[in-house]
Amino acid sequence: MSTSVESNGSRIGIYDDFVKVHGVLLAASGLPKSLHRKLFHKLTSETFDGGNHFAIEPSEDGRQRRLLLTSDSMPKECDVFLIDHAWSFRLPDAYNQLKEVPGLVERMAALMCVDIDIDSDDKEEENDENLSIEEVVENAIRNAKENGDGTVTWLELEELGIDDEKLLSLDLCSKFPDLVGLSLCGNKLENAEVVVREVTKLKNLRGLWLNNNPVLKRCMEDAILQGCSKLEIYNSHFTPKYGLWALRFCGVVCGKQDTGSTKDDDNRLKGETTLDLSNRSIQNFNNKAFVPDEIPMLAHLNIRGNPIEQNSVDELFQFLKSFPCLQSLEVDIPGPLGESAVKILESLPHLSSLNGVDASKILESEKHVVDSMLELRLPEWTAEEPLIDRVLNAMWLYLMTYRLADEEKIDETSVWYVMDELGSALRHSDEPNFRVAPFLYMPEGKLASAVSYSILWPIHNVQKGDECTRDFLFGIGEDKQRSARLTAWFHTPENYFIQEYQKHCSKLHSKKLPLLTMKSSATSRLHRDDGSALRVYTDIPHVEEFLTRPEFVITTEPKDADIIWTSMQIDGEMKKAAGITDQQYLNQFPFEACLVMKHHLAETIQKAQGSPEWLQPTYNLETHLSQLIGDYYARRRDELNNLWILKPWNMARTIDTTVTDNLSAIIRLMETGPKICQKYIEHPALFKGKKFDLRYIVFVRSMNPLEIFLSDVFWVRLSNNPYTLEKHSFFEYETHFTVMNYGRRMNHMNTTEFVMEFEQEHQVKWLDIHQRVRSMIRSVFESAAAVHPEMHDLKSRAIYGVDVMLDNSFQPKLLEVTYCPDCTRACKYDTASIMGGGEAIRSRDFFNDVFGCLFLNETTHVSQL
């Protein structure tokens, strides 16, 4: 949220002064007026009395905490509590603060429950005596004799260090020919050929678990399924051959001994009321075993985490209707039954509960997405991982944010903060009983004295022992992608998001840019009837200083100018105020936002060309978050790089730009303003070990026909630090970003020297790279002309900056297009034409060439695209 403050300098001594100074903040917080005076007294007396009413309790085996009410009761809106901020920071400073502030990382690690070893409890529960492989086998044989006819049908050989050689020596086929279930989880099996040969000898095998073995990196599933003709469960997933055995395995009334039976005609499922089939990768419910005749009493069914892609929504509804006793259903929403909980209940009227929520409540509230039982997204780490890295990964589950503003401007970068232990123990609920808001208290009535807190108050009646919760997405509904954004804190249905991503890809691949033919010049040389110089109004110092040719003269009045050349966006109001008419030439095209705003640029290219190689996968997070999440999940599944860069729609100089591989971070960063999320170029071409990009200048005379020129003047922008993908480097601006001419050390390099040294370093020809860049830039403007023909205007001429990066195969990648680009370097440094035989280009003539090309139809130091 943005927090607007006054800084009038008055000293706060009484309640009325407090309200006067903090009125906007109080309104923004949503705190009821009945609690304003109580908040004033607690702020002035620094009263933190939450400990008298609440208690923090460990949950999720110590990997999270929750907050309980200890008072007998707490009526709605009866009190307000101050919550301190344990850590406040700007995102680029996070790593250094954790490293340098004494005690900070330790406190944050304890608060976020990442200061323990995840496996410590498991180790304590291990048996004092570790059984050998031989002892496990002997125990299985002995138990079979004691409890039955001596036939071993179930064998667990888990985490015993079994390698390929040991598996061969066990000769399981000879010793256990009737084996139905075999688990080899957590061993050291590596050779796919050995594993396939040994397990396919077990002809009665119905369930096989090879989870957490190196061999799973090999493709052997098809061979195992072909060799084990009766296999119903493979690595916890149902195979296409699943039947009653697999269903019994998932039933709550049977154990491992029961699943040893292979009698499909027994009645063990006849009385089953509950069936948990979650996360079994089921593709098809059209199965002769999964029918009401076999499970007539089924009342509670969980089918979460299954793609069920081979059944239509209508087929699934008919299938579920066939179970007469079904009352409770758990299913991914959105998912295989569609995107609306209301529609599911209307199609299945006999349900009394959906995803743990009463059906009548869903229908009454008309909530389309409900899920009271999403699995929490808990931090993951290894015992060797430093505390700093654990905190940087986990903090996105706890952070909140605000942005400061006063009467004159809004702060460019947001403040992120972690509430103290009490505030951080508040967990999420779609139906919370408390509300939290940031509050900036200014005891001296001015911003310099400000102290940030959060304020907490009950919004419902709460009883002793109740968990105290808040809505992590307060005020955000499905129109703002609420369900998708919950992925920041919960494990949401991966299959659904991957399907949304695949549909998005299919749509992109169907796009094809219409061919635009090159036409002769449509523009004519501009001149005044009386032969006098063209009058130019500009607010750009470089134009005023360096436009020196006699065909043009600078005027200070916009209404008197033939040409308006300004850094400001000219809209109807500005035209009216400045006296600008439709007969004057402007240095901007209508609807050019389709190029110069990052989300519109991606949308324009995707509409025209789908997904060209020179555009990294790009998502507008305000509209395509689900597709981005699906792309992320698909990359993780396929073990591909998952590093992304987030860029604000319309901010320059990499302000509020972040590089991360953390999905929760990507989603949470939406809170600081609209952004695109783009696949990071993790392997760029480097120059002497450093990252760089290229700024090209494009002159546009006409959009229809498309008449564009590429300036011979371009320049390289270099990072200051050697490039690395080391995780902490993502907080180092001068490693991953190249714009250094705004308060940072800038190392300018002559373009001709750069090209020569780059060719020598990489043994490439710049001419080949240049031709690919030219083709890409032409395609960018062709896309705009095809998708937005309304850009064309006879009275428009403009230049645009096009920023390009090369990957390690020297293929160009489009970064962005900028309106009225900063041409300081073009006006400051002499250079030579790379493609024009080395002809000298004087910096003081840059804008003479720009205006000569756009208004006099000259082609000095430019080439037509």
C-alpha cells in the first residue's frame, strides 16, 4: 500500500492534533473511528499489551507458529494492539543487512522457524538398532510364516543403501515369486537396465516404489509398465491399469497386509465410505473397478492433484453423480471440474461439503473458488544452508510492504517489513477474525520523526482458545487473481496452472505476423511556404544546444512552433493549455504505449508473432499470473532454469526491478505495483566477464507505410562487476544491471573499440550480429504497425531507444523500447560508423542528423530498415 503523509511540523500533544496529522493514515488503515482514541493513547504511551491477550504456539511440527487468544473473549472492534516491526528494509539492502546487523539474522531465522534442522525429529525417532538388508528380508519371511501361509507378498527395503550390485545379489524373483508390493525407496540404484530387468521378473507385482533413487533420472517407466503387466501403482502414482487393488490401497480400512491380496472379487471396498485418491496422477476415471457397484457406500472422496485429462467435465460430473452416497468432495478449483465451486455444486446437488466448506455457505456467498484445506507452503532448506539463505528464501511468507508519499512525490522504492513475533504468528484465513494494517506514527507531526508499526484489531467476536487469523490478500478478489496469488503461501493445484500455461503457449504458437512490404517513401521534405527556417520548440537541453543547422531555429513558444520536440507526453489537455494544434509536428506517435510500456510491448509482439526467439517468455502479472505459475511449475518439473526478472510496467533505470527464482517472491512483488515477469537471460554473452547491453536509436518517419531507420550511432552499457549466478549477487545492482549513468560509476567505452575487442574475444563477426539485430528491430515495429494501425499519423515523427542483449549464442534479445531516449552519450562522444566503412561521426551533429532524417528526408549516418 502507499502511505501518504503530511509534514506540517506541528507538535502532537492532544488527540485532535493526532487526528489532524494522521487523518489520511487512519482512513487508509481501515481502523474503525471508535478505536482512534485508543490507538492514540497506546502510541503516545508506547503500550504493547498484546502479550496480555495472545499466546504464540508452535504448529506444523515446529515449522510454523500460530496465534491463540488467551483472554476469555474479545468482542468485535473492542480494542486495538500495536505490533512492532522487527525488520524494515528496501529489497536491495536485504542481504547486506542480514549479514551486517548484529543478531538480525538469528532473530529472523527463529521468527520464521528456519533455525532448526528439518530432519532432526525424524532422526530422533529412528530405531536404536539399524537393521541390515538381510535382517529386513528375514523378518519379512518370519512374519509371513507367523501371520499366514508363509508367502511374502509385501516387502519394504527402504533406505538401506542398496545399489545395483546388491539388488542383483538379492535375487528377489527367486526368493519372493508372489510379491505384490515392493518398495525400494531411498536407495542408491543407478542402472536403469539392471532395475528394469530385476523388477519385471516379478510377474505378480501390483505396486512398485523407486522414489528417491538416482535411477529415476533415467527414462524407464515405459519399460517397467510393459514388463509388469499387472502393475497398478508406480512411484505412488496410479498406472493406466489401476483397479480394485490400487483403490483398496488408498482406502482407510486396509493396511499393507490387506493390499497383499490380489483377489479382485473380494468385498473389502463394499463398506468403504472414504477414499483418498489425491496426487495419484490419475488421467482417466473410466475404469471398471471404480464404479458404484464396487464402492456403494462412498461418501467422502478426495481427487485433488490429479490431471484427469482424458475425461471431459461433463463425463466427470456424470461419473460423480453415479455414487448415491457421495456427500463430501475435495477437488482442485480451478481444476478438472472447472473453475467455479458454485457450478460444481449446481451440477452435484447432493454434495453437502466441497473442499471442507459447507455447500450452503458457498452457494450463499457465491464464491467460485473455495479451498479451506490447501497445503501450507513451508520453507525448505538443507542442514548445510547458511541462516542468511534460509531467511532470504522464507521471508516472502512473512513480509508486508508499504510505500511512502508526501504532497510532492511518491517514493520510488517500497519498504518491506516483518512484523514482530506476535504479528508474524497470524496465519491466513479466507474468513479472518482480525485485521492488520501498517501505520506510520509521527510523534512530532512530521515525516522525519516517523516510526512504523502495524495495528491489529478484532473484526469478529473471538473466544478463548480460538486461533487469530488475518486475510493475507485483504481486499483482493478473483478479479485480481486471488486464487492464483494464494500460491505465494500455499501449494495450489499444479496441474491446473500447467494446463493454463499450455493453453497460453498454443495460443501464441497460432500467431503469424502479416507480411509488410517495403514501399517507397511516403513522407516528403518539410518546409515553410516563405522559405524560412522551421521553428522548433523543445524542453530537451541537448536538442536546444546541438540542433545547429540553418534549416531549423529554436522557439520558446509551443504555439509558434512547426515542430514540438518534448520529453513530456502530449495529451488533449496539454495541447489545449499550450495552444498546440493538429497542424504541428510532434515527436510522438498516437498509441505508442504499445511499444514503450513493457506490458503493452510484450502484448503487441505476442499478438502479432506469438513467441519469437528474440522475446523472452513474458507475462503481465496483472492478467497472466496463472500462466506464469504454470510455466514455473513446468520448468521445475522438467528441471529447467527458473530464474526470472520482474520489471514495472513503466519505470526507467531498473527501479523496482528484481531478479529471483522464488515463486512466492514473484507473486508477492505484485504488491509494489504492476509488473511484467520475464524469463531471465541467465547465460548472456559477456564482455571480459561482465554483462552488457546495447542501446540502439530508431528513427520513425511513418507507421503506414512503415518507414524506419537505424542510426549508425549505438553504444554499449557495461555492468561494473563480473557476472555470476551466485544467489547473493542478485542483490548486487552493479552485477546484473547495466544502467550506471544515474548516480553510479559509469565506465563508457568507445563503440568501435568495443566491437573490435568483442570480435577478438569471441571470434565472431559483428556484421552477423548486426544483421540479426536489424531484423529483430524491424520485426518489433512491424508488430506495432500490424496490431495497432491507429499509430499512424501524418504529423508524427519520433525516435525510440531499443535496448538489446545478446545471449551466449550471440542471438539478440529484446529488452525494452523507450520513448524520447536519453541521448547524452550520442551528443558527448565522437564515434565511427561500424557498418559504414569507419566514417567518423561527430557527437555534436547527432541531432542535426536526427532532424535531417525525420524532417528533410536525408539519410546521413542512418540506414533504412
